[in-house]
Amino acid sequence: MGTERPTERFWYPARRADGTRHVFAGAPPADGWSPRGTLCGRRLDPAPVSAVEWLLYPTCPECWELLLSENVPSSPAELPTEPPPAGD
């Protein structure tokens, strides 16, 4: 890919866009939103949502697959042999 992935990501439902939960880079904003890029390549401006909407909205399958491909090795040979340093 050539770019380093962010260390922090968060899921958030995008009611105004497509009614699915997407992965966003960085930390969730404390207040107010502006359009942000998702892992699946969309640019969304999510609206505030309720706890019920968190449960009802499905996960974006593209975000899920991309997140898995970044974090799960494709073969056991790619697994780390030593645990990561403390604090990671």
C-alpha cells in the first residue's frame, strides 16, 4: 500500500448516508462532525445516532473485509513469533 495505517480507528453508523456502520480513521470527534473518509473509501458526514441505531445498523462489509486484511495474516507463517512490546 505504501501508507502506514492509523493506530486508532472507530466504527460509527452513517444514518444519513447508507445506514451501515463504517470504520473511520483517528478518534471520534468530541463534538460536531465534518465529512471524513472511511476505510472503504467513502466520504461521509455521520449524524449523531442512538444506542438502538448502533444495534440495528449492519456493518459495512467492505470496511470489515479491509480491516480484517490489515490485521489478520493470510497464513500462519505470517503470525508474529514474539508478543508485541508492552503498550502497543
